[in-house]
Amino acid sequence: MRTLTEADLRASLQTDGIKEYSVPPDVFVTPAAKEYLRVRGISLVVRSGDKTCFDETRQAKNALPKSVYIDAVTGRGYDEKPENMTHLRKNLLVPKTHPVIAFRGKIDTLQADIILAQAAASGAGLKSLVSDLQETLLFLRAILGAEVKNSPLDVTELFGLSFPELRRVSHDIKAELGLEKHPVPDYSMGELPAAVNALRARTREAELAALEALPDRQDILTALNRLSSGMHIIFCRLLSGYYN
């Protein structure tokens, strides 16, 4: 099932005088999206058939003939993709400064940093750490895929821990790993703990970008919050000797 969010509506509903927004029956419209339409006096209509969303209606009405790309904000058509724009979904373009694109950039940076940490862990012979970092990488790719495809996120655990368990473990380090208190990051801990602590910070940055770009995607927001817990768990595992 696809999802229609408030962020999608903000990207497409820039023209005044719109009275109706059509969606097919297999699209889940989030409560925030419904409220966005209600406040603007736009009726939500569920239609049968192949038409997938209002963006396609805008394309048919507003795009130049035979246009290859469509501006998601204005409905303008382009035969070639402008250098200052990029894909939102399919042939829909937005400026590269769009909040969703900024969010995707944060995810891309975080993935790159995870791979750097994996390389360092592999060099140190810490295979279990490489494996845990690989799980976080796949977790992130699932998040990005759900956003790009506008589909629900289907991941519910990390390191074999459910989302509630991730939160519990990250808040009870003494019971889980034997550390007396939550460690304060310091250079003396070594390069790998420093790198994993940076991953935790990057995860927080990605979560804040998601809050700005995707305020009604609670599945993605929750997953990023739990990923932050997961990074903290890896950090504490390193300090406790778990990976040795």
C-alpha cells in the first residue's frame, strides 16, 4: 500500500482554486494529510481505476506537450532536467534544496560514514562489529526505500531487538553490558568508539531532517529514533569489550 503524506501535498498543491484531490483505493492518506486538505477546503475523493494520484492529473493539465520531467511545485514541464533540480518521485522534480532531498542527503552521508566505520572495524578484526554495522546499513536503506517509494516501512527490529527492547537496552547499560554509567565520549576511548559516536550524532541529524521533511511519517521517525538507540548500544558494546 502506498502512503500520501502532508509533505507530498505541500510539494504538489501550489495552485489556488483546487477543490478536489483524487486518490485510488490502495493509497493510505495519513491523518495529517487529511487535515491539510480539510483546512484548505479541498475534498478528498477515492476513485477506482488506474490513476494513482493528483500529481498525474496536474501533469496532464499543466505540463508542456511531451514533457519528460514535471516540476512538482508548479506543474511546469521540462524536456531536460534543470541542473538545480532533482527527482522527488518518478518524473517529478523539486529543487535540490527541498526538505525531502535534504533528508535523503543526511541518510546518504550516514550510510557513507557507516561504511567507513565498517572498514575500520574490519581492519581491527572485529567481525561482530562489522556485522552489527551492516545491520544498521540495511536498516537505513529500508528507511530510504520506504520514503522514496512512498510505502510503509516494514522493519521492526535491529540486532534481534524489537523497537521497545532497543530503547530499554540503551537506557539500562549497566544491567545489559555491565557499564556503571552511560559513558561520556572522549578521544582516549580510541578511533572506533569515536567513529561510532559520530554515527549516533549523524543519526540524530537525519532524524531532525526527517521531522522537517516528513512530519507525518511516524514509521520513519520512530525507526530513526530507535536507530539512534542502536548506535548508542554499539558504542557501549565497544567500550565493554563485547566485540573482542
